[in-house]
Amino acid sequence: MKQFLFIILIFLTVFTGNNLSAQITKDDYAKADSVMKLRELVYDQVAQITWIDSSDVFWYRLKTRDGMKYQLVDAQKGSKRIAFDTEKLVEVLNDRINKKTSAEELVLSGLKFDQTENTIHFNFESTDWICNLKNYELQKDTVEKDERSNDYWGGFFDEKGNDPVESPNGLWTAFIRENNVYIKDNKTNKEFQLSYDGAPGDFYSSYVSWSSDSKKLAVNKVRDAEEREIFFVESSPKDQLQPILHKRDYRKPGDAMPIKRPALFNIETKKQIPVDTKAFEYQFSLSFLKWKKDASAFTFEFNQRGHQAYQVVEVDGETGDILVLIDEQSKTFIDYSGKRYRYDLEESNEILWASERDGWNHLYLIDSNTGEVKSQVTKGEWVVRNVLHVDEENRVIYFYGSGKNSDEDPYYLHCYKVNFDGSGLTDLTPEKMNHDVSFSKDLNYFTDTYSTVETPPFTVVRSSEDGKVIVELEKTDISSLLESGWIAPEPFVAKGRDGKTDIWGNIYRPTNFDKNKTYPIIEYIYAGPHSSFAQKSFSPVSYAFSSLAELGFIIVQMDGMGTSNRSKAFQDVCWKNLKDAGFPDRILWMKAAAEKYSYMDTTRVGLFGGSAGGQSTLGGLLFHPGFYKAGVSSCGCHDNRMDKIWWNEQWMGYPVGPEYAECSNVENADKLQGKLMLIVGEVDDNVDPASTMQVADALIKANKDFELVVLPGVNHTLGGTYGDQKRRDFFVRNFLKEETPDWNAVKSN
């Protein structure tokens, strides 16, 4: 009998991966939270690199073992020096503010150097200051600053809201009256009506565009569409007892969109020149009308509804004739929201344009008169990530690229330069790490901070000519961090579903990691197709999951197929299939990791995420119940028909087809087998909070057990402090099989 009980005890210990001792306590949670203090053990890490005006001088901040310091660097001279005495500044600040500070914590916002006056302007403790560095005399800065707008991100554009627009020569003013286009002679105040077909619901936009010679006027005529709104209740407002009903502009997939049709007017004849716009009326959007400098024509960009065609179109300023200069076509989607890039080279009649037409995101040089490709500037099985600067005079492009080097992580950003004709491609940042650069205004120099998840940052100044290092600025000191027991994330790579493609991600272990124990695996998931998300640069901790790992979990994060920054085919996996979320690749990746590390327990795999990650979290439980056993889904867009129009039609297509229902967590809620917690902020204006309530409704109707956490007064969120607590409790109970703290218990004295 004793032998039988001993066997049972061993079985339970292995199964839970923990000793069957006391429950996890509040002290255990506090200890887990203390992992965030590891950030304080990182020294000499460069922050806030800021070039001063158009000079070759910049400043940066760093925390040293002796306190916060601000450095000034002259890239041309290759020199650096202390920008100002932080101890003196702290002394004068403490004489003027109620809250005492120290040099160790002196972080200045909006810092600007006036080298002529030898002063600095900055904000500290919500007050603007000016300090004279000659004598450290401090006074309040009374110059009014531009305040940040708190406008809602998704508000509808008001086509009627613009002021009258004066012509470049000052002789005319264009304006809209009763939905039609008028001009006024500024000398005589005489008015002329140019259009006569404007009407409510089919009106001319007040955003008119004058040609440079003031002889022609271009404007979009807008056929309006019904405007959808979402509503939600703020149950517990701070300044009143009664709840508040909120509403937001919010179009959803399938909704009617405004249709814009370019119109052209001759100012000398006061006549409208016909423009045939029928080919461009099946639109998701049509851009502002942009005149060429020589006033010969204007261009617009046409984004077809469904995002399978994207065109740059020219309209002749004299005849109204149409010429399609650039015509992007795709059988899946054109990633206009993430990869569109256009740079007009007016002097040479060329356009720099980004396209995935050969299967990889690259740059092309287009003849702006004919639309012909003059050169493919970049090419190969790698991608241009972002154009940083264009040097028109020397016909050179500086850009971020990734994936060019076969022997490193394909997501690492490198800074390249290349000539317009495609020659002279140079990697200015050859170290096999992730690079973050900042250029001087004259493009002669740039700073480069490079690191990996394992390797601390190193910051240098380089020449833009060849990438040669001019000044070594700082090497981040993590010696104290290592002494504390910190364990670096481990980059891990495994083959995806096709058996060929590498899937890259990271493994995160707790600081008290014991290879002789077994650990549940928690995936922090975000599978939005608009980017890639696994960490590539150095950071000692993650706000999202480090404290969770400390409770006895291994955290993983990776980028599966369907995400961006690889080939077009890699991203296309998501098309009309967001429920895929790269899960076949993610599961293989975790199984490969567990095969290498036996302490990773694939019988206890959970996941959590927010927004699109919230959708994927529940999707993992619904569509892959054999692998994922528990998940915490925050503010998820659980049915893509309920979410914002631009993001969802980009990947799921238009018209709204059966794929939307097939990918819906609401429609598939009855498939739930694992453990689920839903978290939602009641005033979320990013993802309609009704999406979470609808999936809750479907789960209830299917008689499924789950937990629902509604956060009063909270917007789009992973959960905040309370949500983090609930999420940790959830995984501790379901995977560690231990009791969680009694948060309602009164602490005894």
C-alpha cells in the first residue's frame, strides 16, 4: 500500500511539474513581480538619440552607475562630451519644485539644445523650463507648445470641413457653396460657379488642389455613404454617478464606402474638363489629388475594394485624359497598409515605388511620364522593410532591409544604401544583429545601436559613405544583470508546415529555472498579418509575460506563416483564413523545442494575447484543441465582421464571403474543449467590445464553461494590473494545479 501511494505521489509531482506543497501565496506573486526590477541593473544603455537641428551634433541620455548623464556628440569631429552637469541641474530644480529628485532619476522630456544661447529647454514634472548652462539659472518657459491631439483614431474624415483655398499666385480663392465649386477673384471679389451637379450626398470636397500656375483646379466629387457607429456604456465614470453612453465612428467589413471621383476645372475658361472615372469607382479609397510641379497633370492613388488592385493614375491637366502609371495586381491582397511607399522625383520625372510583384518587397524606379520600370532597384529573396532617406542629388536610397544574409535571423534589420539604378548596394551595418539607426539631416552620419535578445546594445557613430565607425559611444553594461541570475531569451528556429521554411522565435525561462523540473508552455501570441512580432533587440524583461514566467512557466513567442516581413507567399497564408494564424507552424515549433528540451511539457500548453492576439488565443482553443489546453483572450476581434473595416477587409477580402463565418470564434464557439478566460475593457474603441460579449453569448448558448472579466472604464487592453492578476491565477490553477492567493483576505497586523 505504501509503495502504491509513493507511485501516485511521483506521478502527481511529474504531472504538475511542482512540489505538492503549500499554495502559491501573495508573497510568491510579489517575488514574481520583482523580476521587473531587473531593468534597473542595466547600465550605459543609450536612449533618446536626438540630432540638433541641421548640424552634425546630437545628444543622448544614459543611466550610469553614477546616475543619469546626458552626452553631446559631434559626429564630424568624432568627439563626445558631457552635455551639462546633472548634479547642478538637479540642485536648481529641487529649489523650484515640490517633489525632490536626484541625478539617478533625472529624465527630461522634450529636451532641446539652443547652441547659440547655450541654453536647454525641457519639461520636468509637467512644467516647461529653460536653463542657462553658463550659470544654471532656471526659469519657466512661457512659450506655448503644441498640445497633442486626443482625437479618436477612427473618426470619419470631414470632406466639407476645409477652409477656402487661395491659389498659388494669390489671385483666386476656391471654396464650396451648396455642394458646388466656386472661385472668387480676390481683386474684385467677383464669384464664379464652376460646377453645377453637386448635391447633398453627392458633393464636391472642400479639399481642393490648385496647379502651380493657378490655371487649373482639381477636386474630388464625393458620393457619400451611411456612417456606422458603435456604442458602449462607461458604467463608472470618475466625475459622475450615472453611466455615460459613448459612440464612435466605426465602419465594419461590408459597409458602404464613400466614392470619390476626380474632377478638373480650367480657371481661365471657367469650365469643367471631363474626366472619365468609371474605372475607379469600385474603390476602397481614392487619395488626395496631387499636381505635378509643372502643372501639366495631377495624380491620384486608387485602392480597389478588396485590395487586389492598387494604381497610381495620372490625369492630363489640359485634356483630362487618364494614364495608369503604376498598376499593382494581386490574386490575394496588396499590403497597402504596411508596405506602400511612393517618392516622387519631380526633377527627373521618376517615381520610387515599393512592390511585391516578384514575390518579395522591393523598390522600383518608375518613369513618371510613361509608367515604364526603369530599374528594379533592389532584388532577391529578402525584403525592403522601410525607406529611411532619399538623397536626390546623389541618387542614393538609404533603407532598412532584412533577410539578405542567409546565416542569420531573417528579421534582423540592417541599414543599406543603394543607387537608383540598383548598383552599389552596401550593408552599412554588417554586424549580425538587429540595428536601429538615426541619420543626421545632411545624411553624412548616422548612429547605429545594435543588439540581439541575448547580446546587449552597442552604440556607434558611422559614416554614411561606407558604414565605417567614427566614434564608439557606449557598450551596455549587463554585468549586474547577469550576477542577479537573469537568463537571456533563447532564439530558436524550427521548420514550418512545409518542412522547408524556417520559423523563428524565442524561448523565455524563469530566473529560478531548474532543468530537472517540467514546465507548462505558455505562448504569447499575436499573429496579425501586418507585421512580425517576436522580440529581436535586447530587453531584460517583458511587461507582458516576465512575471508570469517567474511563477513556473516557460514562455514562447514566434512568427508563424501569415505574418509579414518575409516573402509574399509566407504572408499570403492569412488570406481569407485568419483562423490559421500560423498555428500549424507554431505547434511544430513548440514540439521541436520540446524534443530538444524535455522539460518543456507539450501536454500543458496555453496561450494568451490581446486584440488580434485575443482572436488567435480563442482560435487556438477552438481549432487546435488537441494541443492548446487553456487560454486567456483579451479584447479579441472574435468575428472579423465586427471589427474595423480597413484591417479586416485587407486580409479577409471583399465582398464579405463565407470565409468570415468560417474564421469566426462566435460561429465556432461550440467547439471549445479547453479552459478559457475572456477579458474586455468596457469602453474599447479599437475592437468593438460587443465582439467579446457576442462570443460569450455563443459560449453560454453552447453550455460551455468559461470565465469573463469585464474591466469598467478601460479601453483596448491586455488586462492591466487586475487583468494580469486574473491571467496568472488562471494559468496557475489550470496548469500548476495549485491554489491561488485569497485576494479578499484581510492582511493581519
